[in-house]
Amino acid sequence: MDIQGKSPEELLFLYRQVDGMKSPHLSKAKQLVDIAPHSIGLTEGLVMARFEIATLLAQHKMMQAQLNELTSQLIELAKQMTDYEYLASVPGIEDVTIVDLLSEVGSLTQYAHPRQFIKLAGLTLRENSSGQQKGQKRIAKRGRRKLRALLFRVMMSLIQHNPTFKALHEHYTTRPNNPLRKKQSIVVLCGKLLKILHALCNKKTYFNVNQMMNDFTQLQTAA
């Protein structure tokens, strides 16, 4: 009812008056104006319906503010750990990611070998076979689900914004011999990322883009 009788430009103007509200594109605004007269909604109790929506939005903003404050405090705590500066040296890994990672596994220096990480995340490969038939290798998924989901999210970002991981992903999925499917490549790269993070924290060194690119060049040459 509020949209009916308004032009798309007027609708966009109203969107922009709300602090933090993302304004839709003009084409979407036109669709809303066209659909509004034919939509089915409440015709009674509109005053209380508006009040309820306003209350829910106020609660949402309050919870979001509390979440932002909590996240800031967690980031400050993470910065007090010796692992933080080495993890933060990897382009594409943000503070929130570091907080999530450290909350799942603790300090990376307490692990003797990165294979412990890979097993903890459930990224170890196992073969699905029965009798005489040999099946495909798939990840075990027996580790921590939240850690595995975190690694996948991080890797999707690294493939887009970190040139070294992007190059590796392209290599694994397009190499002439035994090319990997995209998901398989992501699993392999997640394992590689854990090995890199473990090495950085234990050797107390920062991520070196040039060194990783040199390693990638040698990998291409060997292939």
C-alpha cells in the first residue's frame, strides 16, 4: 500500500533516507512499483503491523551493534596472541577470520605437524570402495564442521583476491595431466593454507608472496 502511487524515483529516494539501508537499482524499484498493486497482504491492523516491524528492526539494529562491539573486543584479544601478526600477514585473511580460526584451534604453535590441522578440519581424503570396485576419493568430513566451513569461505576469498592462490587454483583445474574439479582444488588449497599458516606461526615469519610465486613457478616447470 505504501508503494502504490509512487514513482520508482520516489521509492529510491525513500530508501536512501534510511541510515544503513542499501538502495536497490532503478530496475528493481520499477518492478516493485509494478507488482505492488497486485500483491496480497494485510488490509487490517496496519498500525500495529507497522509498529511490530519497527520494533523488530530496532531489535535487529541493537543486536548488530552488540555483535560489532563483541567482534571488536575479540579482535583486540586475538592481537595479544603471538600468532596474530603472522596470520595477518597473509593477503586476504581478515581480522574476523583470524578470530574464528583461533577460536576453533587455539594457538597454531601447539600443534606438532600441519597434518593435525587437516585431520581436525576433516579434510583428509578417503576412498569410497566396495568389493572389487574402486571408488573416488572424497574428504572424510569427520573433523570440525565449523572449521571446515571457515576454511572454504576463506579459500573462496583468497582465490579471488590473492594472486598466488588464484594462480594455483587455475593450475590445478586446468593442468593437462589429472586436472582437478573446482571443489577438489579448493580442498587441496585449504590443506596447503593450513600448512602455510602452521609454518608461519611456528617459524615466526611473515607471508612471502615472492617465495610462494617462485614455488608455483617451480611447480609449473616440473609439470
